Amino acid sequence: MTLSSLAFLLAACAAPEAEDSGAMARDVAVGVGFTCALTRDYQPVCWGEDAAWLGPAPAHEYQFIDAGGGYVCGIEMDGSISCWTGSDVPEEIALTVSSAPSGSFQSLSVSLGGACALDLEGHAQCWSREGLAARTPTDVVFTALEVGNDGACGLLEDATILCFCDPEECTVNGWPEGAWEQLAVGRFHACVLGAEGIPHCWGNSMYTDPPEGVRFSTISAGWDYTCGVALDGEVVCWTTFFDDNSALDDEELWDHEPEGVFVDVEVEWSVGAAVTANRDIVDFGYTTGGSFQEAARTP
């Protein structure tokens, strides 16, 4: 769970109730080829081209959810974590969901590279198919934590950054000094936002060149790109993977950046979900096969 998602949850609680549970998303998470959200009744629903991988969601109430490659994890009302996946999920993007830690937790983050959660004291506990747990520092307190493809980064109590990963494969080492308010970790790069709203990114240089002169309220990192909500509510994405640096115009993967005014955006792999102040979800990127409104109305 990112700081942006937490801010979105607070906004959702403050906003007027929608007339139909299918029109309100309390939280949103994106995986590889699917999107999931929590309904007004705190029930998870998923849709998209690859949502069938997951199988049916458990009949639990969740505070937060987050999605990885082919799995979803959530924090239930009692603070415990449960995850689910399907039998048809490709092995290369699966996670051993049964290894989720026991106890009570305040936030979580899952991605292709694994999963981590912060307990009520801010200590990290991680689990994954690639041994992220063995590299997790246990003697520090985090205020936020994000998992990427080959490691994780967190904000400490003094707002500085600490990342941990395999030293021989890590692409998120070399993080910037200073105090930061939000971070996002992608496949081979990471970004942070400071008080001024200007992104600072590091890692693979192909994905770390944010647009000049744009200030953001929130950011989210995907496979080879980053998206954010600008201060005027526009969703802006960037990558130098394409020659013209034109914010994800590959027609095979991306339809377009969503039009409208938004308060949050979540991206993973090549899937994006932007959220309005009324808690409507607008999908973009490589995702087809339904919507939150349809999924929430399905018995």
C-alpha cells in the first residue's frame, strides 16, 4: 500500500457516499493484466484481461489491498494479512501466498518481486519467491515501504530513504539524500516526491527522466515508466523507453493517458488505474475485460 493510496482512502472516507456500491471504490490496486478494488462494503473485486487467473476473491472485508504479478494481498479489518491467487497463474509471476506473516499490520506493498508489510510499530516483514525476506532490515522503523522487481525502498522516521535488495542485481541502490514525502518503486527504477512536488528518480536511466516543470501530488511506478497526478489533477506518465519520450504512446500496450481530473493513480506492469474525487476508476494501459462498476455488481 502506498502513501498515495492511504491519502485516497482518507479522501474516500470524507467524500459523500455514492448511491450504489458499484460506483464507489475505497481502494484500488493493479497487477499484471488486471485491476482490483474495494467496494463500499470493503469487499475486493477484480476485472481485466487476466483477472481469471486469480479465481474468486475471498469473502473477507479488507482495509487495504495491493496487487502483484498474479496475486492480491490485503489487510483485513483485524490487521491480519491474507492473499489469494489462482492455479493458472504463470510461475514466473506467482508468489507463495501462504508465506504471508502473521500478526497485525498497518500497510503493505506487493509487486512482481515480492511482498512486504509494516507492522504496527513500523517494522518490515517481507516474503517472496526470490528471498526478499532474507534481506529485510529488522532493526529500523519505516513510515512507508514500496516493493519493486528486485528490491524494496522505504521512508524512515526522519523522511530519509533506505533501500534493500540483492547487491549484485539491485537497481535501486544509490538513492538520493534528503527528506522526502512519498516514494514509488518500479521494475528497475524508483522515484520520490519532496514537499515541492518535483519527482526525483534513480536507477535505470531509461526510466528516470521526469517531465520538466510539472509538479505532482502523487506518483506510482510501473514496469518501465512512472505516472503521477499533477497538481491540476491531470495524469501524466513518462518514460524514455520510447524515442520521442511522449508519455507512453505505444499503441500495442497503451491506449492513452486518461482524460479528466484525478486524485490518485496506481500502475503496475502495463496496467494503470486513475481515481477521481468521486472514487470512480478509469482504467488505462493494457487492460481489457470489464470495469469496477461491472465487477462490483457481479454476484
